[in-house]
Amino acid sequence: TSEKKGVGEHPHRGFETVSIVYSGQVEHRDSAGGGGMIQAGDVQWMTAASGLVHEEFHGKDFAKSGGLFEVVQLWVNLPQKYKMHTPRYQSIKSESIPEVSLERDGHKGVLRVIAGNYQGHIGPAKTFSPINLFDIRLQKGQKEVFFVEPGYTASVFILSGKVDFGDKKIVGPVELVLLEREGNTFEMTAHEDAKILFMGGQPLNEPIIGRGPFVMNTKEELQQAFIDFQEGKMGTFEKIEGSD
């Protein structure tokens, strides 16, 4: 089919959208001039900040051929001082993401550093506050100890497979585990081949109020975001040269 499938024009302000493609294609464009195609293994890091309008669709090739589509999209809050920053778009290709080999007892896993730092391996994503975002793959029977920043918020999302965190309680697909902030390590054992997303960051400790596509610090800022969008201050696609 040649029909465009996805999410049409909609606004954002005050945060970032991070799209991690595991399979399929995502084509993006926004009113700040950002855009492009990301494929399996790639990441799109869009900073809405002061506000923009964007759309996300399957790529034309994928729309024609079909297939498995697996994408995780995160909303990353911005510190108050950066909420009205100029919008920014980062297209992070798979080949630019460092891979850390996880080899233990004959098992061969891998950790891809999308953002932050893992044992000296620095992720390519530029962030406005300290963030660690890791794509982890473990083989069945593999046991690994991971290092994290003490005091950071940390969570683990299981996309596929089954793991436990040293307590023998098995966590399965599409489950999220929130880790304690104390300590600087955690342990995972894979009971099946597992695909895992680690998300961590320095707490902002700021007020937060969100509604619909906007995430701000006060009710007044939230109301202003709706007014600015309605008045066209977040841009339109007509301003993008060559747009459809």
C-alpha cells in the first residue's frame, strides 16, 4: 500500500521524544526543520523544548512490504531552565552507538550505549541532564552485574525474554522494574534470551505538570503552551521548504 500510516501533525513542548527502533521504519519531520528516516537499530532523539509540530509515519518501503514493527518511544522531561530552549533533532544511526561486549561463562551478550556512560563507553546522544540509556541483550542462562550511578533514578523494561534480579522472582515481557536508588550495581540473570532497555538519570527534583502533548512546571506555563499552539507559534509544516 502507498497509504501513509502513523501519527499525523501534533504539537509538543517542554520535553523530548526518544524513539528506539527495534524493527521497521519511522519517518519523521517537524516544523523546526528536523526530520529523516530511522531504521532497525537507529534512535531518533527529538527535543521539542519551546515547541514544535511534528508527524511520525512508517517509511514508504516498509508501508509497501509490511513486517514486524517494534518501537519504544520515551518522553524525557527537560530541566526547567531548558524547557524553552530552541528545538533540536538528533538522528542517531546504529553504527554510531558503541557496543560493550558482555561475555561470561560462555555466554555472549551485548550492551549498546545510546546515551550516557557505561564503563568509559560514551553514547552519542546529547542530553540536557545526565541520562543513561542502554539497549541490553542477554543469552539464556547469562548472569551479569551492571554498574549504575548512585542516587540516580533507574528502571529496566523487559521487551522480550525472562529475567530475575537476584531475588529469583522472574520478570517477563512488557514489564517494568523500578530499582532502588541506593548502591551502584544491580544483577540480572536471563532465564530466556532477553531484550532489555535500561533507563536511568539524575533526578530533576522540580515540579512537573503535564497535559496532552505538553509537559511544563506550572499550570500557567501549561495554559500558555495551549495558547501558543493555537496561535501558530509552534510552527507549521507550510514553513518547511519542499514539504508536501
